[in-house]
Amino acid sequence: MIGIFDSGLGGLTVMREVMAHLPGYDLIYFGDTARTPYGSKSPDTVIQYALQIGEWLVDKGADLIVTACNTVSSLATKALRERFDVPVFEVVSPAVGLVAENRRIRCAGVIGTRATIDSGVYERMIRAKRPDISIYSRACPLLVPLVEEGWSKRAETKRIVKKYLYPLRLKQIDTLILGCTHYPILKDVIRIKAGKRVRIIDSSEAIAAAIKGFLEEHPEIEGQLNRNSAHTIYVSDITEHFRRIAQDILGIAVRLEHVRL
Ligand code: DGL
């Protein structure tokens, strides 16, 4: 099965895309709702949480691990790959790949949690492939709680998004990378506030396509995956609020399983 995890519900935007790109594959999702947010935590703590969850997913039978969280992807990919034998997918490289291959991109903005932006991972990876692109980054720490609160369509949220994006608009970015798996839920607002001509890069779509491509190239791993459409969602803290929002994101009835790590 494919194991997916995030600090909370943002990774469900990745799960939704994986379900769309790879219908029928068994998926197990873990949302660390008891310890969210990760974006304001130190690298050591994020790495420790990621390894613990990786261990749990592998014990549950995950044949590959998807870190559906930019914060984990930015800080813990190396540690996860060193610790586990199964393939580990992260959300940064697929988005970087989309930017790198598009020769029309001249000036890109990246938004994400404080931890992701402070890691500088997007700048480093984009500069390595496309030194000609100017990159401007902005941490948007208020957006994750607004999404988790179900406030994605509120006027207050629109104003905050506008304020966060204003410095990037001044730089006349032509592309904006959503460097946090919570942000696709705000995509409509972000698109309006970023400006009509700005291309939006959503890493949740990019990673699902990358996993699909990988499985096509690796039939030996694809053959290990069960295809009974079993989708199980585990969380470290269970609330009715989370269940409702999870249901909205996935568009299907959701039953949550509680797990204490
Ligand atoms: N979904 C996480 C990410 O993509 C952010 C949430 C958090 O701060 O825990 O970075």
C-alpha cells in the first residue's frame, strides 16, 4: 500500500490527487493532528516526528512513503531515505521540476510555512536547475491555522492572503509555488490575490503525477501494491471538526481511526 502523511489535514490535498491519478490503489494516511503545526517547529523536532511516523507506516505495510507535507519534505527527506528501504516521495522536487522545465518562467515566488521558507530548499533546488530565474520567498504562518479552522472562504482570510502576497506582486512574479500542502485549499483566493497572469504551481498535483510515473517505470514495486480501493485515515488526535474538513477536502464520507504513536 501507499503510505501518506502530513502534520494534519493539508496532506489530504495530496491524497485527493493520488486517488485521482492512481484510482484503486490502497492508501493509508496519517495526520499528526495532536502535534500540528510542524511549520513553526525546529528541524530536529520535525525530523524526529517524521522518522516516528515513517516507522509506523512501514510497520503498517507501506510499500512506499509519501511525505505530503512541505515542511517534512524540506527538513526530513534525507533522514527518511537513510532510515527506510522503501521509496520516499517528497513534495518539493516535483514542483521544482515543473518550474525548471518551463522556459517561460523568469521570476517565481514561493510561499510556505516558516520552517519550509527558512530551509531555503526551493531556492537551492531551483537555482541548481535554472540559475536564470529570480526567486522570492515568503513565509505565511497564518494560512495553515486558517485552513485548519475551515476559514478558507472568509473575508479575513482573503485580506491576509492579499497582505502576504503583496511583496511578491511588487516583484512582478510570473509564477507562484504553493509550498505547503494546505494551500491548495486556498487556491481560488490565492489565484485572485496573486493576479490573473501569475501561474500557480501546486505540488499536490505534481507529486501524484511523479508517483504515477515512478510506478510505471518500476513494475516490481507497482506489483507489490494492493488495489482494493481501501483508503484508511489515521490521526493522532480525533475531532469531529477534523472529520468534517477531511470530508470536504476528499469529497467522500470519511471515517477516522485514532492512533497514539
Ligand atoms: N502541510 C504542512 C506543509 O506542507 C504545513 C502544516 C504545518 O505547519 O504543520 O508544510
